[in-house]
Amino acid sequence: MDHTRKSTRRSPREKGANGRKGDNWTETKLRVRMEKAGSSKELDLSHESLTRIPPAVFSLNDVEVLDVSDNPLGSVPVDIASLSHLKELRAAGCDVKEVSGNISRCTYLEKVDLSRNPGLASLPASMKQLRYLKHVGLSGCELKTLPENLTLLVTMETLDLSQNELTSLPPGMSALKRVRVLIISDNAFRTIPEPVLSLGRLECLVMKRNKLNNSRGDLKLSVPSHLKTLDMEGNYSLWCCQKGWKILRTLRN
């Protein structure tokens, strides 16, 4: 038997190093994928079982939309800063527990979807530098309280907090003066949270399927004066105080 022949079998360590999800994506392959999808600015890598964003992605500094949803990434990495023209980041269902502060260097970022990430307890304070940020999605994150630093994002116009476990909102919500759409459906609110009244530009409040219950006849509701749409489908029968009715009559059908 020849004992001098070298084995071609890889050790477990080598297999792990060479088989890391994301290492087989080249810049050329990514651009071909984008072209086949009909967009040179949008990259969809959702549902690819990636454990990290492929390094080649960060060479595509002209990408405006990046979708890495439903991959077990664990974080939004520091290299996200390389995507200087990014306008929309979709990272829903990625088990994200940490978002790098370098996301603030994505200067033109307008929309961030971090839904279905139940381990997300905070956002980097540096995100307050994102002056074009308009939409933040945090639905289905099992939140009992808002992620730390969320109320620093004062440029937000749409905030989706649906499908969580919220029973109240913090007074700090009053800092979100530009919010026009607030979605808090499928939580555990028993009335319209008081901080909502301080959202002077709020036009649409969606709070379907919460726990508003007027069985005792003492539930009172008030809404911001500029509100145009109030959707409370799936709650119990409601009663508004006289002042509340006057405000509600101004809502558009």
C-alpha cells in the first residue's frame, strides 16, 4: 500500500472555511443576478441561507436597494458603510441583534426594514445622522418596549411597530415630529397611547386588533387634530368622550 500519497479529503476546519455561506458570490455573479432581475440598482439576496452578507456585495457601491431578508445573518455589519448610494435596506427575519453604527455612512438611506428580528434591543445612536430616513419597519420583533435610540430618528415619516407586544409608548415619542403614518396593529394597547397626541403631523394611525375594550363604558379616546385616517378594526365596541368625537368627525372616510 502506498502511504506517500497525500489525502485529498479536507479537514472539518477547511470545509468550514471554504464553505462559508456568501464566499461563492463574486461581483460579476452579483451583477448578472441584478441584470436578470431587471435592475442594475437593486440586489435581492433574500432566502439564500447566508450567514453573512457576501463580501463582494460591498464592492457594488452603486446599489440603491439591498434585500438580504430571511437569512441567518445575526447583524448588519460594519461594511455596510461601503454602500454609499444605498436608499433601502431590507433585513427582515435575519436574527439581527446588532446594527453597526456605520450604517450612518449610508448617507442617502431612506427606508430600513428590520422586521421579524426578535433579538433587536437597540439601534445605533449614529442613525440619527441619516437625514433622509423616512421609513422604519420593526414589525414582528416581539418588542415589549421600543428599541433604544429609536426616538432619535426624528426624520421618520412612517413607523411600523405592528405585531409586537407593546402596551404603551414612551414619552420620548414626542420627538418624532415628522411621523405621518404610525402602524401599531396587533399589539396589546387598551387605548390610544398618550404620546400619540404629541405627534402633530400624524395623518394615519393604524391600530387594528389591539385590546381596546369598552365593556365598562368608560373608555375614552382622543386623537391628534391633523389625523385623517384612524383604523381600529378588530377591537371591541368603542366610546369616545365628547371632545374625542369632535376630533373624530374631522377624519376622512
